[in-house]
Amino acid sequence: MNEEQRKSWILSRKRQQAIDVPGLAEDVALGNRLSLGKAITLIESTKPEDRTMAVQLLELLQHRRKEALRIGITGVPGVGKSTFIESFGMYLVALGKRVAVLAVDPSSTKNKGSILGDKTRMNVLAQQEAVFIRPSPSGGTLGGLARSTNESILLCEAAGYDIILVETVGVGQSETMVKQSVDFFLLLMLSGAGDELQGIKRGIMELADLLVITKADGDNERAANIAAASYKNAMHLFPPNDNDWIPTTLVCSALENKGMEAIWQKIESFKNSTTLNGWLAKNRIEQQLFWLERTVQTDLLERFMAFENFSEMQQNAERRIIEGGESAFLVAQKLVNDWMNTYFSTHGKD
Amino acid sequence: MNEEQRKSWILSRKRQQAIDVPGLAEDVALGNRLSLGKAITLIESTKPEDRTMAVQLLELLQHRRKEALRIGITGVPGVGKSTFIESFGMYLVALGKRVAVLAVDPSSTKNKGSILGDKTRMNVLAQQEAVFIRPSPSGGTLGGLARSTNESILLCEAAGYDIILVETVGVGQSETMVKQSVDFFLLLMLSGAGDELQGIKRGIMELADLLVITKADGDNERAANIAAASYKNAMHLFPPNDNDWIPTTLVCSALENKGMEAIWQKIESFKNSTTLNGWLAKNRIEQQLFWLERTVQTDLLERFMAFENFSEMQQNAERRIIEGGESAFLVAQKLVNDWMNTYFSTHGKD
């Protein structure tokens, strides 16, 4: 076997290994973390051959999962998200919970992984048997990331995790999207004199079910308590949620491991009350309907772009705009018409 | 003629009146403001029959326009946007310019028109022969609003307006979208002790080519100048633009009609330098390519939803999620597949 044959053999072996979808599904269901990682990579892929396998995988797993509690965690850079997640995650592990951590960070496309990309982050948590940590993928659009996160949650549930923490950066639009995949939204904030309401957007504060002031330790403890009080006031300015839950404020110190119990109690009480009043189940269904619409939208576009003459048609359309000064609206309409017609004539002959 | 016949006759007359597209195009090109208003209504409509007419209208007008200077104006509620636009607009009219004002406010979907909906706003400006003011449409998505704004600009250009002011609310995502339709972006801000950087998002500040501190009159003038200086510093924190333009800060008083000349000079100097270095033309082409992609995306979705069995298929898909607990991703894929197949079989028989 020469070098080239060897490479091609390795490649085809890799491909064969990759397409054992039933085996992969089985391993995910058994809670194998490596397999779960592979499965998520498959879900995140936009290659057509991977998409087919992703569909197969989800079909095999969608009825084998038990629903986990899904918690969104956000906060601006510097608020201490990883330290918090490590501390809170360890608290949950001590309670006997299996915890999955997923990151959504569209900015990592540019910065090559600003959250969870660094392997040294959360290294104590990462070593736990009961914990699965998944960094943010380094490519793709916000919509794509958020959608694959929604499916990754399903995979983590199939792998038997009890609690899924979804981490976002708190500066972009990710939060609004992630809100559509989680049951509870936790916003981390820093204390500071006079700037309590800076840095975070009003829109993100509105999403929060619980606001936690971090780094409430040492000299900072008093400031944190003052900040908590002023945030509590600020949150009264927002309209009430449709789940009858009144968002509140707590303080914590990941450094001194303080406040984790109170946070978990709040989340449990949220879970109990929204289970009782039916909101939790209703909300999950509404979220899935949101993703149905979203996925249809992106799927249509992907099929359109996968069209064989696509790049030629696109270049032609662009030329009409650049050289002909035509309206984008008109050219777009023509582009879609052409696609529909060609699609029909190609498939109509079968 | 009974009551029913009469109604149907009025309706059909209205329809007949509506479909004289060549006549409408002619009237728009002659600068008739009522016709321009009608034309924009047609562009904004999502009804299929209106879409056909909109295409026809744009085809008739797309090569008859002369390019106007397009200026985006934004600022949080309370900053004095309407007062500023009235004052700035009157300044432009005095220079002999014809000015069109378009509003983009996605929040008006809920609040039934929070900007430009109030007819008493800008009443001096609105009375000018050389001025066209268009309130934000009261329905539709942000994407839809922004796209129709892009086409409305084209119509205003066909009607011979020299300067088009596009007003947004400064709190949502509208600015990023509107940025794709304008040449120059003006951000209005208030002065205030200590809160100079509050209320507005970093992302919006990054879009600004010029920052104007409003209400620099009376006791407030000193504070406005201080604010201008601190904003100037803050803007140094942002990466430089690709057009070699260095964003700057000015103060104005719409009340005392101060600062309008300096603002207009800045905008003219921007226009001259970006015309010289070729950025202006290049940017407009890039913007149109952005809208090409956007329009394709929404167009695909609209066709999908216009499918005759759509509501039945959608209900079925929703049932699979709600009752069957299936994955949104899988159901969406099936929905699109079904649509593609049915579309093919329906059209394949012709």
C-alpha cells in the first residue's frame, strides 16, 4: 500500500466509522461522553451527508430521553461566568446530579472561541464523571448555533443528564435565542458603585428569572448586597412574566462557595411552581413550535443554496445589481422564481 | 343596486383604481406625494396580488431615479428625535433640498405607532411642499419593515427627493438593519451628569458616523458640551471604519435652531470624501447585495407559507411536536420535504 492508498483507506475508514449511527445512538443513550461529543458535532455540521446522519440519530434518540432541567446562564465578560458555573456545577454534582454545560457564543466565530474554548476553564468541574462540558462551536451563524444548541440539549437528555446549563456571553442577541431553549434564565451581574445598570441590556434583564450578584466576598460583600437591593428595585420596573414567577435577586461568591444553595433552592422552587401551574410543559411546547418555524426557515435557505446552479445564478443576480443598478427586491424575486422553475423541471422528469 | 351589489361595486372600483400601476409610476415620478404614499403602501403589503403590482411598479421606476443622500437618524425615546428632524429638515428645505422622512419602528406593531404615528409631530415640516413624511407601518416583522424601507427609499428617489432621512427608535435591532440602507448614520444623544454612556447600546454607537448631543440650550448648554467631549473620548474606543471617516461629536439645539449648519457641513464633508475614495458607491452595492440575500430568504418563506396545504401541514407538524414529543428539527425537515415533493408533483403534471 503506497502513501496515497493508505490515506484514502484511512479516510474511508473514518467515514465508515462516522456512519455507524445506530451504534452512536446506543453509546449516547448509555451516557458515553465521547460519543455524546461526537453526536453534537454531527448535529452542528452543515454538510448534507452529515445532516442525513443527524436526522437518523435524532430519530433514534428523540423518544429515549428524559427531560432535564434547562438553565440559561449569562453575564457580561468579567462577571465570572466560568468560576460561577464551576462552583454551581460542583454543588449540583454533590447533590448527585449529572450536569451538562453547553456554550453558545456567536462571537467565537471571530475570536476563535472566547467562551469555553479555553481548556483550562472549569478544570475541576471538567474532571467529574457526572459532568459533560461542550465548548461553543467555532463557526456558523447565531441562528445556526442557537438551533444546534436546541438539538444538543435533546442529545444531553438522551444521555441522561439531569441538569443542562447553557452559557451565553450576555452581550449579543444569543440570549433571546437561548431563552427559547431553556426553562430558567439566570443573569450574573457585578456590583459596583453607581454603575449597577450598565453593561447589560434592558432586554436581557427582562429575560431573567433570577439575578445573581457575583463576587460577594471580602471587601466586596457589602457592595454586592447594596447592588442586589438596587437591582431588586430595578426589576420592579419590568412587566410581570406570564408564569406568575416574580424574578428576584441573590448574591454569591464562587470563590468562597457561598450562595449556591440559595440559588438552587430558588431554581427548585421555580421548577415546582411552574410544574404545578402547567407553565413549564406549556412553555416547552411553545419553544419547540418556535424552533419548528426557525428550522423551516433555515432549511429552505440551505436547500436553495445547495442548488446545483446556485453560484452561477447568484453571480448573475449580483451582476444585475452591480452593473445594471437593478433593485435587490426584483432580482431576489427572479432568483427564487428561477430556482423554483428549474427545481420543477429537473424533478418533473422522473 | 342593492346594498350588497353596491359594496361589491365599490370594492371592484377600488381594485381597479389600485391596479393602474403604470399611472401610479408616472405620478410618483412626477413627484406627487399622495401617489408616493400609495406606492409605499403597495411595497409594504404582503398580499400576493399586491406583490405582483409592487414588482411591476419597481420595474417601471428602478431606472428612473436619481440617487439621494440617505441619512439614518436614531436615538432613544426622549432624546428629541422629532424636534431634531423638524429643525434639521427645515434647514435643508431652506437650502432648496427636497426631503423625505421615513420611519422604521418595529415596536409600533404593539404600541400602534410610537414614532411618526402621531400626526401632530413635525407639523411645521409636514406642511412644506418639498417634504414627504411617512409614518412607520403598523404591522409586520422587523425584517419586513427594514426591507420595505429599502424599497421605499428607491421610490422616494424616483420621486426626486434629494435627501432621505430614515428615523429609527434606537432601542432595538432596527439600527443594524437600517444601516444597510443608508449612507450616513447620525446618533442623537442626551447630555446628563454621569450617565453619558447609558441607554444606548455599544453596538449602536459603533454604527454612528456622527454623534449629536441634543438640547444644548439654556442651562443645559454647558452639560451638552461636557457630554460631547466625553463621547468624543468614548468613540476612540471603537475600531476605525472601513471608509476612513473618523466619527465625531457635535452639539445642537432644535429649540434655538443651533448647530444645524455644522451638522450639515459634516454630512457634506462625509459625502465628498467617501465619493472621492469610492466608498459611497461601493457601500451602496454591498448594501444591495445584503438585501438580495435577505429578500431571497423572506421570499422563500413566504412562498412556502402560501402553499395551498400549508395550514393543514403546519397543524400536522405541530401535532407531532405537541402530542408526539418529536424533535422540532426532524419535523421541520419533514415539512420542507413534503412541500418540495408536493410542489414538484403539482407542477410536474403541466
